[in-house]
Amino acid sequence: MIIKELIGDFDILGKNQDAEGSAYKGSLNLSLDVNGRIVAVWTIGKNESQHGTGFFKDNILVINFNYIGANDQIYKGVVVYRCLTKDILEGFWSEKHGNPLYLGTENCFRRNENTSGIH
């Protein structure tokens, strides 16, 4: 697999980095910057936006991400995806201020003309 095959839009299903593993849904857009590195933009729920940059090697995609949370605090973390195919990514993630006893998880499924998001 090559990095350009990952470009596009994905629906995501995830679980947070907490004891409950609370579930969330959203979307992920992957593109490339001028240097050929991954640029990621997540939309969690209806309006939480997260941004990241990363790299790809041996079907593993690693992205450092950040977002502005409660009280305008900046949260940072890293997500690692195993690219099972160009259409299915299986990942885990951790935030700097998240519960260190747990990892979040996230699975991504490429959108196509026949899908309009996970409901």
C-alpha cells in the first residue's frame, strides 16, 4: 500500500480513553501536504474538530493530533492506525492528559458514493 491510497474521507467509530470506554462517532479526512505527509482532520460528533499531521510506513499510519477542549485548553495526543486495507483502518490512541491506565480505540471505514455516514 502507498500513502496516496489513504487519501479521502472515512467514517469513524471509537471508544474514549477512560474506564467506561465511552463510544463516539465521527468522520476523518486524510490529505497530503506539499511534502507528502499526512494531514488529518477529525470531526467528532457534530462539531468537535481535531487536527493532526503524521507519517506512513509499512502499512502503519501515525498521527500527532491536537484540539481545543474545555476552558480553551489545548489537548494533544497520538493515534496509531494499522491500515488493514486502503478502506479500513484499525487504531488506538492516547492523549497527554488522558487516563494513563487506558487507550482509546478507533476504527475507520472509507466513505463512498453509497454511504452517507455512520448512524
